[in-house]
Amino acid sequence: MTTNLPQLLACPAPAKLNLFLHIIGRRADGYHLLQSVFQLIDRCDSLDFYVRADSQIHRLNQVHGVPEENDLVVRAAKLLQQHCNIQQGADIYLHKCLPMGGGVGGGSSDAATTLLALNKLWQCNLSKETLMQLGLQLGADVPFFIFGENAFVEGIGEQIQAVSTPDQWFVVIEPGVHVPTPTIFSSKELTRNTKPVRIADFSSAANVEWKNDMQAVACALHPEIAAVINWLKQFEINQGDAKMTGSGSCAFCAFPSEDAAKKVVQQVPNRWTSWIAKALQHHPINSKIN
């Protein structure tokens, strides 16, 4: 690690929650067409970036179950380096907090933070729109984290519009199972024809069943996810608030205050991991790179 070169430390990579997730169709190439509202929350991974004088890119720490060459963080750095023909490299330390296979977007968020941070450190000066296009090559959720605001997301994840969401708190529970996203998408039982909604429907709290179409399949495969959701339902303020995020396995429920969320998290059964998180309106890395 070369310390006299530029560095950015403690760069946040926040989680997201899907306030709903509808599958409205399928493209000819097999990709599913989605509609969702992505909500940023203040639970984050953290990354440290150290510029190298040579062109090598290394992850400095081990991450259980993720070989360095497969890590989206390393792949994101190499993608940006190649796109901009950068001669410098980077050492990256990933402080992992977010669960893998939890549906909170941890890997995608890590990749987005890598693109945003190295765009600044390497002085690439790419626009946010260009970074989003690069990010889509790494995963459907990456552009959202680069976009950096809560969003109504459509298509396969590439159609993104900013949306206003309530200031609220969430109780999030990890049931201790890992749900591979391809397993959910390939299921014959998956609902793929939910009626499309409009962004105005969400903003106006229209009488729509805001659900997660992947939830039924995930719960059938992993009964512990269903157990978490059923447990959370007793604390719902509005019917349907307790649901799974993404393709699972984490489930969440919204609350109007930190105190209300704390009272619930104190009652979570010991066999599950739980935490509270505050809704964010903007990506917290903005203060470091702007």
C-alpha cells in the first residue's frame, strides 16, 4: 500500500429496501421486467481506497465466500480502469456489514461506491450517467446506487426516476438463510403478470396492493423467511408493511419513529439477526466526492 498517493477512507455503501417489487412481464431474452421503489437506508458497508502507482488492483482483506477475482468491487475497479485507460491501480479494503443473499443490495452498493470513489481518485471525471451505464454491466441494481436517490425503478433496473419517500425507520430481520436470486427468477411458481403501476400511484398512496412478487416463492423454499414476515406482521401499522426485500432473505417493517422501531427490535427472537435503520433521501457518499 502506497500512503503518499491519494486515498478515500470510510466510503459508505448503503443498503436498500424494496418498498414493493412487482414483476410485470418478461423480455424475449428471458430478463424479467420489474417495477419497484428502492429506498436507501443508513445501514452501510464501508470501503477504504488507496491509489497505487502501478496498475494493480487488489482487495486487501478476505471476504467469506467471495474470491477476490469474483468480487464486484474488484470487477468495478477494473471496468473503470479499462474504460478510462487509467495507468494507476488501487488497494481496496471492504468492511462488510450487510448480509450477502439478503436482498439489501450489498454487493451492488459496494460496486457503485467503488465506481464513484475511484472516478474521483483517478480523476476520470465521468458523469453520473456514464457511471450508471458502466454499472449496469455489473448488475441491475448498481445504477440505482450511483443515481444516489430513492427511486421508482422499472425495466430490468435501468429505468430510474427519483421519488419522494417518507422519513421513517425500519426493523430489518435476517432469517439466517441465503437466497440465490436465479433460483427465484427461474421458478415456475413466480408471478410474472402483475398489473403495472405508475409513479403517481405510489406518490399518492393509491389503493394498490404494494407487494413483493418474489416473496411467495422464497417463503415456499425457505419457511424461515415466512416465519420472520409472520412475526413482523403483528407490529404492522398499515396492512402489508411487513414484507421481504428484493429476492430475499431479509424482511422488514416500517415504523414512524426510532423509539417505535427499537421497541420491536428488542422483542425479536434470538435465532434471528435484527437491526434498525433510518430512511435516507440521498446517498451518503455525496459529501466525500462532491
